[in-house]
Amino acid sequence: MRFSNIIVAVDVNDPDNGRAALARAAAIAGNEGRLHLLYVRYYLPSRYAELLAEDFDLHEQQDAMAAMREWCGDLSIDESRIDFITKRGQVRDEVISYAQAQAADLIVLGSHQPSFSSKLLGSNASAIAHHSPVSVLVARTGKK
């Protein structure tokens, strides 16, 4: 089975694991596959939104898009093969919802080695893997 429509869910605040996920997804997709590079920004309760600058959301989105485009350049990946997306909400829900909407056949995640607390409480990678209707690959950098 060849995966050709791949969601690459990343955290722009974790560039090592984000690049690892993007590199693996690009290798899997080959020259014919489509990648959807997705960053889910933290959910902000409405009561906090009033405390932020008016253009906070726009700047956060622009910074995320710039980081993702930089990773593509670093990895020599043709941007014409990639859709760049940011969403705001709960990571698990947004990744799975987007994967379903795009009829994705694989989700690739960058993830750090689990800490003791994430083993107890769970992690986004674990939650996505447990609830995803499609295959999930967790890419690691090998760094601890």
C-alpha cells in the first residue's frame, strides 16, 4: 500500500520533532504524494482572548506558517507538494477532523520520548493514535 495523502501534524515549538515528521512523511509520499503540514495552535478560552493584543492570532498564525515553510526549505521539499494549515483547538480533535475531511490515508506525528507525566496523563500522539480512523506513524529524532 502506498500512502499518498498524508497529514503531518507538528508543533512549531518543537522543531526537531517537526522536521523529523516532515522528512519521514516526504520520504513515504515520494514525488507523487500530497502532504498537509498541520499545526494546531493552543485552544484559548474566550475569557483570555480579551487579554491579548488584537492581532495576536494573526501573528501567531503567520509565525507558524513561516516556521513550517522554513522546515521545507531546510529539507529541500518542494512547497508545491504541501498544504500549510493552522488550526486552533484541541490537538487530537483537530488532527483527526482534518484527516477525515481530507480523506487522508496516513497521519505522521513528531513526538518526543514520553516523560513519566505523559505516560500517566497521556500525550497528543497517544490520543491521536488511539482515536484515528487511519494509520498513524510517530516519528522520533532519537534525541532524549
